[in-house]
Amino acid sequence: MKVYLDNCVFNRPFDDQSHLRVRLETEAKLYIQAKIKQGELQLIWSYILEFENMQNPFHARKLAISQWKNLASVLARMFHKPVC
């Protein structure tokens, strides 16, 4: 199964974990992350993830997130619809 994780999901583990919802979302992300590393899920990476991550003001977070591109099995590309 292919999965796409948006930038908010990649950043969730860095958020304040004292709130139950944030902690549950982090646990879900970590579970999916483990499945990707085990080869049970295929990660889709996109140019928009790259763009959004480059805007991240926290260098360590930016680096950690960018490394996920190496584990992606699908690179989504931008397709332009012809303008008539």
C-alpha cells in the first residue's frame, strides 16, 4: 500500500506531546513510519513536501524530515494541465 504523509504529519513528533490528541497522532505517525522502514508500506514523496520542508526554520527538524525522501519508493511529480 502506498501512503502520503503531509508536512504536518512529519512535524507532529516535534510538537508538544502533553496533549492527548498530539500524542496519539504522533504514535500513529511512528507506527506508519515503522511500517515504511519494514517495507510493508510504500512512502510517496512530493515536490511540495520538499518545498514546505525547506521553509522549516528548525534546521534539525528540516534535516530529519528530508531524510525520509531516501526511503520513498514513489516520487510524485507536478503535472501541468495544458492551458488552451
